[in-house]
Amino acid sequence: MKVIKPNPIETTQKLNEAMEKGPNNRRLKNWDDLVDNLKKLKITPEEAYKKITSDNARFNWKMIRLTMYVWERISEDKKGYLKPKIDTVRAVVDTKRFRDFFKGYHPHFEFEPDREVKLLNKLITEQNGYNYLIEGNYLYPGTNKVIPKEHLDHILWPKK
């Protein structure tokens, strides 16, 4: 028996239409309306969830990795010695927290520490990563206090 997979573009369009218009061009009023529409459009719960979460998943995974890196640098700074960046990257990737987040964002992939070290190091050393390593994006661990630009500059680009 041949399994026919739905076209993701059509599925996305149908989902967006159902979310916008609702049944018979009326707004969705409750969860039952949404479920009924998804059933009519033959959209599985997994497809609907993936659509909702996939839009921000890549950005969120990037920010989580950068946050873990920044927090590790803060921890090193408190101890009085900033390690070379690659050593900090290895320490971050080696944590249980990093592995747990990896499994959450990539449940179908096997965790490869060497590959993740390369990817995180690439992220923090290339211009794309610099755009996210700015004041206002990070809080001190366990607080609501924003890490000021001066401290970020000190831990991310220390003067030799």
C-alpha cells in the first residue's frame, strides 16, 4: 500500500486559512472549532504543531546555545580566568543541559559532540553570531537583570 504524504505547502496554506477564517468564514471560538477544522482539512496534530513551532525553532535553538555560552563565560569570569573560547565551547557542549536541549530541538538526530562543538564555535566566531551577542538579549543566570554591554564585551572579546 502506497502512503501518500500531504504537500507541506498546501498543508501550511490550509492550516493558515483555517486559523484565519475558521469554519464557514467565522472566527474560531473554541478548541473544538479548531479541532473540527483540522480534521476537515486532514491536517494531523503533528503537522499543526510543527507548523506553529518550526517558525521560531531555529532562532530559539541559536539563542539557547548563545545564552549557554554567555553564561559559561560569566562563570569563568567569576572564577577570575577566561579560558580560550574553544575550551568554553567544549565545556558548554559537554553539559547535560546542552544535550537535553539538543534532544528537544532535534529528536530525530543523534547527538555528535564534535559536530556541535564546531557548529557552536562557528556561530560565536562569525559575523552572524555577533549580531545576536548584544546588550538586551541576555540576562544574568537566575535573575531578571540584563547583562550590560561592558560586561558582554569583557567576557566575549577580552583585551589581551
